[in-house]
Amino acid sequence: MVTKERIWELMEEVFDPEVPVLTIVDLGVLREISEVDGTWMITITPTYSGCPAMKRIEDDIIEKLAEHGIHDVKVENVLSPAWTTDWLSEPGRRKLKEYGIAPPVDEIDKSVLFADQPIVPCPKCDSKNTKMISQFGSTACKAHYQCQDCQEPFDYFKCLK
Amino acid sequence: MSALFEYLVRLGDDSLILGHRLSEWCGHGPILEEDIAMTNIALDHVGQTTSLLKYAGEVEGKGRTEDDLAFLRFEREYRNVLLVEQANEDFGVTMMRQFLFDAYRKPLYEQLTKSSDVQLAAIAEKSLKETKYHLKHSAEWVIRLGDGTDESHERVQTALNNLWRYTDELFYTDQNDVELLANGVIFSSEELKKSWMEMVKTVLDRATLTIPNNGWQREGGRKGLHSEHLGYILAELQYMQRAYPGMEW
Ligand SMILES: [Zn+2]
């Protein structure tokens, strides 16, 4: 008998194709699982509007459930409430750092134009002496930083609120 | 044709054409970080286009998808403002065009998060978060270039002088908006212009740039009357779907 709990468990095995240490549960991209007339509705939300990983995540969800004999599945994409880095789970933050990506730190609103950049500790040596190289990094969700102490260039999973 | 469909296409086409323009920088950025920044911003715009045109297709109810709308209309059916189709020229021109647009898009999305249309409000809520990053990026470059060397100052001042004539159109409103305004789907463009002007003045001031003194303004894009640029953009944008109808990859 397939239960909602079982499906959540299986979703812990679906990874973000761009940050493959994070599951869609860690990321907070998976919003809801429900059953309507025998069909499992899986609700997800994109991190960024143009995130090219979303289609892949949809396919991976369907494939993962099919592997376990669950075929009556619909994946629904919702925009509201809009995804925020606050939904990144604690284990998710830890895994990011171990992977070499600095997890999001609390930032003031981007609408404050002339604010200082947030202090982002280096994921390798924990130094706070780091510098932003670019607000835009290898994917939409990341910025590019460099550690001024150990010199490590690293990605920062930037805050989105 | 419904007023909401028309409105969504106007917004969607702004993102589509600006996203396309920015993507032309791919592999040509002045430095690697800016190459990546502009293509990331392009991607956000293409993503916003997807949301807006997908919803437009649903509102229209004729079974057109976001791809049909993006790739299979004729030039006069595109409703983007003239500003976004203007040529990239140099990096300074591109950043000035971007700044003038971002300074409008951010307060617009702020307004639309309160729209009585739930789906439009959701798209605005999602897109606003990205637009804040875009504005921060373009405003910082306008300041750095304006308050930079003599040469960079002169180039962005010229860019501002040339692009200023396309800014009134950002606040264009016509008969199409009447019903939407009355139903609380959209909000006053006068309020919008006030927020925009405030932002523009603050940033240009810091950038030591001067708003040009000519009152001449151009419009047409919202009615499908475009500058010569759009034809060239569409020739490239639509090529694959015109040459191989229905192709996917
Ligand atoms: Zn370090």
C-alpha cells in the first residue's frame, strides 16, 4: 500500500541536477503531496523563473515513482508562495557547505541599493575575510566569491527573499 | 480579445525581447563575470516570459502555448516597448537600457503582487525577487561607469541621451487598461512613474549623469509598431520554428 509518507521518503532520493548533493526536499522545492482519485499529485515550485532544472526534476520525480511501481502521478508547478532560501533545510545547509558551496546567510533586502555585501564565511576554512567577485555565478541561484585567506574561489548559494 | 490577454502579452514580450537582447552577449561579455551575469539575467527574463505567455495562452483559451506565442507571431503582434529592442551597442549602453527598464519593472511587480488576479499576482511575487537582483546589478554599473573615467562617463551619458526618448512608453496606458484598472488587476501608471523617477534620479545623481533636456518621446511598441530592430531579432528568434515547424530538442 502506497502512503503519502512513503512518497515523501522516495522524494528524498530525487536530487537537484545542478547541486547534486541536495534533494528536492532539502531545497524546499517539493511543496506538497496529495492523492486525488487515485492519482498522486506532487506539487513543486521553481527556485528561479528560468531555472532549467525544473523540467528535469519533474521527469526525475516521475521516473523515481515509476521505479517503485507508482505510475498514476501528476507533477504540478506552482509559483506562489514564491520559493525562498528560508526553505532550505538544516541538513541541506550542512550538505552544501561540505560540498564547497557557502549556504545562504541572512541578507538585507536587495531593494536597499547601496547596502554592504553580506559577510559570507569561506566553506573551506571558515574565514570571514571573503570577497564577492560577482553577484551572478555558475547558475541562477549562486553568486561567485573568493576567500582572501585561503584563496579558495567558491560559489555562494545566494539569499532569495 | 481579452484585455488581460493583451496586458500579459505586453509584459511577456518585454521580457522575451530583453532576454533575447541580453543573451546576445553570451560569449562576448567584457569580462567573464559579466558574461555570466548578463546570461543569468537573460535566463530570468526568459523564465518570466514563460510564466507570462503561458498564462496569456490560458486566458486566451485558443490552445496556444507559451512557445506558440513566443515563436509564431508576426512582428506587429509583438507588444514590447521600444526600449527593450534597442541594440546592445557597448556594455555601457546595455547597462543603461537595463537600468532604465529594471527601475520600472521592480515597482511594477511590487504593484502587481497586489493584483486581484491571483495568477498574475503569483507571477509578480516570483519575478520581483529576481528583479531586485537585476536592478542592483544594473544600478551599480551605471554608477561605476558614470562616475568612472572620462571616457566611461561620456559613453553612458550618450547612452542615456539616446535611450531617454524611449522611457515615457514604459508608462503607456490606453483603452485596454481601463477595465483592468477598474477591476484592480493592474494599478495606476502615474504612481509607477513616480517610483521610477525617484530611483532614476537617485542613481543618475550618484553616477554624475544628467537627464537630457529634450522632451521628444517615441512610442509604438505597445501597439505593435516597432523600430527596425525587432525584425532582425525575430528573424533569429523564430528561425528554428519557421524552418522546422514544431521541432523540439
Ligand atoms: Zn578560505
